[in-house]
Amino acid sequence: MKVLNLIIKQKYFDAILAGRKVQEFREVRPTTIKKLLQLDEEGFEIEDADGNAQPIKYDAIQLYVGYNKDRDSALIEVLGAHCEIFVDDNNEPITYEHGRDKDGNPLVWVAEQVVFDLGKILSHNIRDKSKKV
């Protein structure tokens, strides 16, 4: 089983466990691209025929609330995932510069996010035993 580990805030964690939040969103940044998107040998995004980046296919997401050692956690099934590009008021992709290529030119990134469609709660560990799941 391929599992993505993510940190999440308590209110979103509780909403997922209650079934009110059925998608999890993660912005693709230079620091997270390797764990969110499929990349070719050169480190570039693999795109579909329409030019959309392809998320890595995960079976589940392991959610952790915050960074404390003693924290709520849950393993949630992933039903599917897709990428969404952020656009401006003119419906143009939003871009930003980060880093430089081998020739010293700025690298231009497209602002985008991965949307994970969540399924069943596969397991959970809740600190406060009075909470119902």
C-alpha cells in the first residue's frame, strides 16, 4: 500500500472523520513536488494530453494532527486525485519564480494544487477517547 504522510489541523481532521470534508488539498511547491507529482528522469512534471500534471497515485493518506508525538492520526483511503492550476482574474495561470536552472536563468513555476478524493477511514488513533468516530 502506497501511503502519503501529511500534517493537518485539528478542525480539518475532525471534519474528515465526521464525513463533512471529503477532499484534501495540497499546494505543489518546489519543496513538495517530489511527493505530490509524477516526475520524469529530469525532474519535470509528467503531464496528460491536456497539459495537466499527474499526481502520484497513493492508496491512502496518513493524517497527523500537528507535530507533537502524542497526536491524533488516521489512515484514510484515497479514491482518486487530480491537479488544479491556480488562475488569475483573466483565467491565466498564476506563475512565480523559484530557483535557477544550470545556466543561471530563473525557474518559472505554475501555481497548482493536488486534490485528493477521500474514501473510508481505514484506521485511526484518537487521543481523547470521549470523541466518537
